[in-house]
Amino acid sequence: MKVIKQLNSHATQDGDGVNISRIPGFDGKHLDPFLMIDELKSDDHSDFMGGFPAHPHRGIETFTYIIKGGFEHQDQMGNKKAIRAGDVQWMSTGFGVIHSEMPLADAIEGMHGFQIWLNMPSTEKLRPPKYQDTTEHPAPEHKNSQGAVLKALAGSWQFDQQEQVSSLQELAANGMLADVTVPAGAEFTHPPLSQTKVMIYIHSGSINTDQGGPVMAGSLLILEPGSDIKFNSQTGAGVLILAGNPLNEPIAHMGPFVMNTQAQLRETISDYQSGKFGTF
């Protein structure tokens, strides 16, 4: 496995005072087609109980994955779903979405999850929004002989000569995501993916690669295009694998909106203020 860059998350806040760790990519330099990786990981309710009250989006796809705890999603399209441990939610905002994500009252054992933003191609930014989750079709997973588990969160994965096909198949930029759990002393290997941007985010424990280690939780490794995926862990680890094809398009970003030009951002704000996104 060839790592060409390592980035580290930093602490910040979003929503109503929710404490998160973030790796931003709005400059388009390293994460394209991804825009942001947010991790919420805390057993202190004060870090997340404010949640994310109603707010708009345009031009992006939001991908939410819950490892522990849960949120209730609600949007102006009429969707209202409880997203709990193991669940995935995908929202392709297109022309515009207004939604909220609030902690579930019965999520009493803390929270660990992700919201990941994926950019949309310029030709799709104004199409109607879409929503899908895995509450009725859970993400499939496979365990190999060493005890390593791959859970297919989005896309189709070939692991240990077994195909794992997620019900989420239409992410922008051929996006795919998987959660991999490796027990202490085990190794994970996966053949090269077809996407040219492949990244590994360590969310639990630490891993070792051919280039050294340990690489600690909160680190993002960007792989050379065409590289295989291979690492081991002496402590046990959990990692996300993110893959997609870079869009190589201009990024104009303002808060929850991501377009290609400043003029498009001004039009977006006008559309939202005039009620064209709908009523929450």
C-alpha cells in the first residue's frame, strides 16, 4: 500500500454547539470528490445533545454513518427516520434540502458517527433531491479467517473473494464507503479499487502500514491511485475506506452550500430566502 499524504483531524464545533473532529477539503486539493469528513465521538452528552437544528443544503451529498448512539433525521421532503448504530443515511441534496438531525432520547451510551460531504458534479447540482437509508436493508458485511470485517456502507466491494453489495449505489463521483474492523494482531488486505481517489480514515485504535506506524485514530491516509489496501493492527482498529473519482471542478463554498461560482452561491441564497427549497 502506497500512502502519498497524511492529514489529521482537528477539533471544531457545528450545529448547536456539537463538538466534532473535522478534516476539511473545500479547497479541492486533497479530498476531491469529498469535501469534508466530520467525526462525532463522545460519551459526554453535552458534546452532542444540541444536535443539528433545521438548516439548508444545495449542491452536495451528505453521508451519515452511525457506530454508536443515534440521530433522528427529518426533512422537507417528508422523510422522518431514526438512524441508529450500524445504519447509513445518504441525502443527495441537488437543488435544495432543509433538514435537521437531532440526537435520539434513548441514545444514552454516548455517540460515535460520521457525516461526510461528497461534492456533486456541476451538471447535477440543480436536479431534484434524493434520500435513502439502510434501516430496511442493513449494510452487508463479511468476516475473513483472521477476524477482519468489511461492512459495505455504499457501493459494491470484493473482499476475501466475497462480494458485499450495499443498497446505496448511486453516490456522486462513483463514491463508495466501507467500515473495516481489524482485531489485534490481524491484517487487512484488499485489491486496488477502480476509483482514483482512495483514502483511509482511522477512527478507532491504530494501524501499521508498509511505510511504518503506528498511525493513530483521527488520521486520514491518501493512497496513490491504483494502490492496493493493506495494513495491520497490533491494538485492534476501525477504519473507514472512502473512494471516488475526482471532479476537478471549481468549488465555491459558503456554509451549507457548495456550487461552482460565487454567482451561483448568490442565486442559491436568493432561492432559499424566497422559499424555493420548500417548507420544513
